[in-house]
Amino acid sequence: MISQLRLMNFRCFESLSLEMNASGALFVGDNAQGKTSILEAVCMLVRLHSPRAGRNSHMVKFENNELGVAGSCWDSELQIRYSSHAGMKLQVEGEPVDRQAEYLAAGGLIVWMGNEDIELIRGSGSVRRRYLDFIGSQLSLEYRVALVRYQRALKSRNHLLKDQRSSQAELDAYAQILIENGQLISQQRSEMVERLSELAGDVQRSISAGNETLALSYQSGSGDDLAENLQMTEQRERRLGQTVVGPHRDELKLTINGMPAGDFASEGQQRTIALALKLAQGELLQQARGKLPVYLLDDIFGELDTQRRNAVFARLPEQAQKLITTTNLDWLDGTYTEAPRYRVSSGVCELIE
Ligand SMILES: Nc1ncnc2c1ncn2[C@@H]1O[C@H](COP(=O)(O)OP(=O)(O)OP(=O)(O)O)[C@@H](O)[C@H]1O
């Protein structure tokens, strides 16, 4: 769990210092006041990952050069400093660490739930691959390392494929990195999807009162043999200037009652599927890692009908720390009363007595 969070020049916060208890907190405020930024900072601190910033520089408060995020997570004291000229500087227990993998070894777990999760059903395959990658990276450091290597090699190989002068030896060298790391990624994604399908199917059944069958399946973008397929497609790849086989072309297929969810699920069913996928993520992480994730719930409860809201609360582990943002407390009918409440306004966060 997170017991302390400190921010400096993060988004609209010049500074913030929060002590948190095991149950979590409710952050209440109008739109654009800084609620989501607090959850984003927690996600950065624990996983070095922002669910919404394309670039780290976007998180630095306007007209400043450097941001700081620090805090106490799962009994480790963590600190991030970032500036565009010096990049990311990390510390664990007050000691600098050079590698992100070393920082992440502290091993905190996060589930982020937000209204944009509906894109998991409606959006492109990249949204679903990111969902799997965020889980995979929390399940094993090995997965994260393979993913980073794969993505770097893919970028370099695509660059070479666009250049007529690039040599076969160079292309082969990058293909080898894709093969080595791609196999691990495919293998782990396939195992993850099998377990997620069971868990998400169960959540969907409980939220829909047993009426709906949700199933997940993994469709490999590598074919049966990535090495062979890379060789076979190389001429086409040279023409197109990009690598066309590999895990970056994987799909996570979602079906509801046997039909593709993106094409046939109603708006309400899609919302339930999005919840089911995220709740399944939490259950998988908990089972595999033997500890509870922190749940970051970004403004979802005001949007949900009572039945779905109750179903989500019933499914969230009681002991898990939950950080919840909301624009109003109208929905809070005794469901979640024990957590401290904070008012967030123009980048200032104050405890509501
Ligand atoms: N780098 C930045 N520096 C300063 N302010 C920023 C930066 N990035 C975003 N903001 C601003 O911070 C404010 C808070 O954004 P945030 O998304 O945290 O609000 P919110 O309270 O969650 O709003 P909503 O309820 O609409 O989701 C917004 O006004 C946004 O424009």
C-alpha cells in the first residue's frame, strides 16, 4: 500500500504531501482541479508508468523544469525526479538506482480503472496490448525487460527497412532480438489471457446476474514460428518499410455470448466488460504475486448505475487500498464511508473534516 505521497511541480500541483491509510482516500472536486493527477502520480511512483501522459515532460508543471514524485510504498521509500535535460533520476531508500528494473523490484502493484477503459472494447488492438503489457510487467520483471528490448529493436528494424541502403546483416541482427524477446512475450501473453478469461468471465457473470458469457482469447501476430515468418515476409517488409509479423501485431479477442464484443456489445455491456477486465487484472495480480494491488479508481462511480456500482464494490477486495476520485458524493450511499475525504481545488488538496 501507499502510506505517503509527496509531489513537487507535478501537473497542476506545485507541492503536495499526503499521508494515506490502509483503506485509501476519496478525492472530491470539480473538473480540472487535479484529482486524476494525484492518481497518475501514484501510478508513476509505483510503476514508472503514466496511464495518460505520452511524454514525461507533459507531467512537469507548466513553466517549470523539473518534477518530483516521492513516497512510501509497500515499505520502500521511493523517489523520482524528472527534467527534460537530465531525464529520469530514481532513488530507492535514499540511494540512487541506475536501472528502472532495480527500482521496480520494490514490486508494488496497481490496477487503474477509468471511464476511458471502454476503449479496451472499442479501441484498436494497441489499447488491448497495452492492457496486457501493464499486467505482464507487474507479473514479472523478465516480461518488462523483454518488452523494452523488443520495442527498441522493432523501432530500429523499421527504420532500417525504410532505408534502401541498409545491409542484410543489420536487419538480421535486429530480427534475432525480435525473435528472442518476442517468444517470451507471446508465451506470457498467451498464459495471461487464459487466466484472465476465466477471471473476467466470472466477474461478467456476477455483474450481469449470470446472463452474459465473456471470453478472452489470444491471437498471435507471430504465426507458428516467428523466425520463419520474419524470413518469409522480408521482401514485403522492405516494400512496406515496416515489420509485419510479431507480438506488436497480437490481438486480444473479446467475445460476449460468442459474438465479437467490439461489434455487438451494447454500451452497457461494454462498460461491464471494461470493469470485468480490470477487476480480473486485480485478481490475477493478487493470485500470482500474493499481495493486494492498490486500486486507482478515476471517476467511475458517478457514471455507473447502482447495480454495477454495487457489483464492483462487492468484487473489490475489502482489504485493498482504494484511491477514488469523484466530482460529487451523491452516489456514496453508505458504500464506502470509512476512507478519509479530501477536497481538491486548483492544485490544492485539503482534508474534509
Ligand atoms: N503539466 C501541467 N502543468 C500544469 N497544469 C497542468 C499540466 N497538465 C495538466 N494540467 C492541468 O491540471 C488540471 C487538473 O487536471 P486533472 O486531470 O488532474 O483534473 P481532474 O480534477 O481529474 O479533472 P476531471 O474531473 O475533469 O477529470 C487541469 O486544469 C489541466 O489542464
